[in-house]
Amino acid sequence: MASLTAHARVDMDAVAAILRDVAATEIMPRFRNLQSSDIREKNPGDLVTVADEASERVLTARLRDLLPGSIVVGEEACAADPALVRHLAHAAEPAWIIDPVDGTHNFAHGKPVFGLLLALSQGGQAKAGWIYDPVGDRMAMVEVGEGAWMAGQRLTAKPAAPIPQMQGSLSTKFFPPEERQRLDKLRPHFADTYRLFCAAHDYLNLLTGIGQFAMYNRIMPWDHAAGTLAYAEAGGHVAKFDGTPYRAADVDGGLLMAPDLVTWTGLRDFIFPEI
């Protein structure tokens, strides 16, 4: 997948190579090799490691060099200055949206369920995206109108099924306690629900036929800009809980994904009958 994106003239494979290189030099050498001083809490229960910070620092420099005039909105930079995320909604210049280590809690505890998420957006809309699993060396890439691809194969959303036969990610972590309890009681109605605590792997599951749906309450751009574009280009239906379209600049309203609109509507009505 070596085409150039018309909107910003970015070589998709060159970006993928940068992600692989940064993972090899900044992330994987630190996996299962962190000291306690290498891990801290940004907020209660929200970890960051030296690998997150190093990965974002190097990606920021290399992506700016690759696309002069672009801006970067990274998870760790936004943790230091939350106002940065607001630039995405109206930025005329291309914006890189970086999650330098998605699944940091897993990474910090030696679990091989983490990845890198990267999107290129303009005017609040994702135009291209990359999802990389460095442990499995799996790279999904997507461009608007060009489909989602992995290892030369076009990716397709798994077809719809009745709710008792569906499996997917039911992420209840960021709901209020009472709502979380209500949602968790719905799990037995599905064939399987999983909680990977890693959006990169959730999206790879959707793109490779393991998952058929995903639901999130917290929708920060670095977690979802690349994956939602990829799933939509694979034929899936992506919308906020109220049915309105998702944009890469959105930070609230929840997010639900399913193979098609009919399935999405039935799933939304089952999960949130009050909407």
C-alpha cells in the first residue's frame, strides 16, 4: 500500500516504517524491562511510562519532518496541556494524532497487548490511519476512500449476527458505577465480550474478524481516530451513541460500532434502551 494520500501527500508505507522503527528502538527494548521509576501515574489509575514519552517525542519529530507544516496532537502532550486537543476541530493544517503506547497498563505489567495508534486528520476529520501491534508485527493502514489494508490484504468487517451470536468489546470502565453495573449485566446475552484495555487490539479484532462490535464511553482522539476510520473503510458502521457521526476531534458522546446500520441500531437499542 504505497499510494500517496491526495490531501497531504504522505507516503503511507513511509509512515508505517517510522512506526516500526520507533517501536523497535523506543518501546520493545523497554517491554518487561521497566524499573519502578520508569512508571508513574498521570491521574489515578492512568499510567505513563518512559516508553510512552520517548515514543511520542521521536514520533513527533519524525512526522513533522515527513510532513512540513503539520501539527502534532499526542496523548502525552495533551496530558500536560489539555487545551491542545481543541486544535483538532478547526485546524486547517494536517494534524498527526498520536497514541505512542496504547494499552500502557498492559505494557507496564508485561502483558503483550499494546500497540501504537496514529491518525492524520484535517479539519477534525481523520484522513488516514495506522494501527501497529509491535509484538505480532501487524500493521493495519487506512486511507479515506481507499479501504483498510494489512499485509497486502483488504480488510472487511465481519458480517452481522444476532446478539446472542455476537462477540466484541464492551468497554464499561469509564461509565459511572451504577451504569457500569447495569452494562456488565448484559454480558451474558452475547456470545462473548472481552476487555483488552487496549483500543489498538480492539480495532485489530474488528478488522480481522474476531470482533463484531465495540462500545466505548470515553472517546479521546488518539484512541479512536485511526481505528474508526479503518472500521468504516472495512464496511462497518460507526456512530456516537445518539446516532450522529463520529469525528476525530470529538471527545464526548460515546462510540458504538457494528457491521451495518441495522445491526448497529438493534445493538444500540439493546444496550441503551432509554436513548
